[in-house]
Amino acid sequence: MMTSIADKISEVLTESQTINTKLQSEDSRLVIEKFLPYLCIYRYKKKPDPKFEEIVKTQASYLICSSKE
């Protein structure tokens, strides 16, 4: 049986582990370093803005993805 990405993320969060994974597209990434009550989300339309992407990456928990995902 195949496990979905949501199931894998749920399992890791249940075990209070770190998540650092690429999603469907090459530029998409989910990072959760600590169990925190927030998640910064940066959705871009065509290509990610490198400056804004670096700002988002300063957060302990963030999601960077295309608006198509």
C-alpha cells in the first residue's frame, strides 16, 4: 500500500521529528524544524522570488510552493 505525503507528514509530526522534504515541483519545499503553532507559507505564481524565499527560510516552519500545487 502506498503512503501519501500527508500520511508521512502526519506520522513525523506525531513523533515530534523534523520535516525537510521537497514536494511535487523542484522549487517546492516543506520544512518543520520544531513543533510550533504556526507555518509560514509562500506561494508563488511563476518562479519564486529569491529574496522573499530567503526571508521565509529564516522561519523554523515554512512551506514554499507554486500556486499550481
